[in-house]
Amino acid sequence: MPAIVVKNLTKKYGGVIAVNALTFSVEKGELFGFIGPDGAGKTSLFRILTTLLLPDAGEASVNNLDVVKDYKKLRTQLGYMPGRFSLYQDLSVEENLKFFASVFGTTIEENYDLIKDIYVQIEPFKKRRAGQLSGGMKQKLALSCALIHKPEILFLDEPTTGVDAVSRKEFWEMLKRLQQKGITVVVSTPYMDEASLCGRIALIQNGKILGIDTPNNIVKTFDKPLLAVKARNTHALIEALRKYPHMHSLYPFGEFLHYTDKRVQFSNDEIHDYLTTEMIQQIEMKPIEPNIEDCFMALMEKQDHE
């Protein structure tokens, strides 16, 4: 039996459809990621699955319990870490943890083994107020509070947003360890590079799932040769390539532009010669392998044309 089963789930805010007839499932013990930008529908979806928001249509069950009918029973089995730091800023680290343990009728000591790897890093600051912690420390405290009642499924809504690169890496290592302990972990992130750290991912935009599979399999769906192109004047390069009659897609990625062509076969030299006639200087061009972000952009473009 899957840990999560969702069928035609829909949530609207006035005329805006935040969650658009989503259907998917998550297996027990998976580390499953929802990848998409702000406003894609990730938070609304997580709030429905954690019984904090009522859907307008469709159905969802978590741990074989209906998120609407069985919400009281379900809440004891879930851990939820919202996107915004939502602990009590004026309480100390230790006081926050004790409070959340007491809400679920447990103690820090009873489930200390589950949070030990995380809590040991903030324990030296246990008397410090939560509001005075750094971003990485706040994140570890929030995760400890979400885990203290030994949930079977953990929902983390953009847990690494605004956190430094070292803390992000540490956090994902923690999630892997939690998965190894048998906890189902469902995480959302706007960072495409974090997609490869999940077992399976759903690419989500405008409340719809664009694709759902392992990161490797999603990358394999990219069906066009991909070029990274740069020049001295990036703006002029963009303008020139947009005018090129064979251009299929063009997106900026750091200092390079990622380019695909409408043709199955084409010559890089031909594109280089065209750019030269457009007075583009210091052209650098190389074939590259697509990443998750390239696939996301391609799937979004495909959805726009449907």
C-alpha cells in the first residue's frame, strides 16, 4: 500500500487554480521531491496533505487515512516543516522542543534517538531563543520539532530556502539518514540541483505535474541536442539567436545560454557563421548534457503549446 495516494486533487483561491486535478502516489520509505518555482502549488498541496487545508475537489489519503475525514488520527502520524520558520521565537531551543513533544504526548528523552544526529548540533545552544538562531540552526530546530513525536511520514516545504550551501548539503544528508530509518520523506524545493538527491521527483508548475519519475529518467526524456553558447555581449547574443529561423528554445543558465534547434541534424559551424554575420564577437559554443532544469523548461514549453 503506498504511503500517499492522490486522485484529481484540486484547490482554488478565487479564480486562481493553485492545485489542478493532481493524481500521483508516493511509496512507503521513498524520498520524494516536488520541484518547481514559487507559486507552482507546492505549499497548497502540502497543506492539504497535512490536513491544514481543505481541497475543493478530488481526494487524498496518507497512510491509508483520508486527509479530510481522518484528520485527527492522521495528524499524530505526520511531521510537517512549513516553508516559513514557524516555531516560537521567544522560547529557547529546548523549550520549543519540549512544547512540541508535549503536544503529541511524548518527551524528548523517549524519541531522542530519532533526532540525535540533528539535535546534537544545536544542543550547545539549547538555552538560546529560537529567534536568535542562524538560518541553518533554525532549520535543524524545526526539523527536530517535526520529528520529536516519531512520525511515519515527514513533509518538508522548501526546507533549504535561504540557507547557505554547506547547511543545505548537511540537511540533505540528514534526510537520507531519516529515509534509512524507514521514514517516508516528501520534500519540496525550488532548487533544481536538489532534484538529483531524491529517489523520484514530480516537476510541478501552475498546479500541474509536468513529469514524474526518477531524476535520471526525466533527464532521458530530453530529446534534442543541447548547446551551451556564450559571447562577449550576452544581450546581443540573445537577440541574434532569437532571430535565427531554426531556433527552438533559448534559456539563460549562468554565463551561458542553453540553445536547442528545430532541426534533427545541424552544424555548429553554421550557427557560429550566422552569429558572426550578426557581428557577435568572442563566440564560445559546446555540446552539453541536459540537466533537470533543462527538462523542466522543455516540459513547461510543451505544456504551453498543448
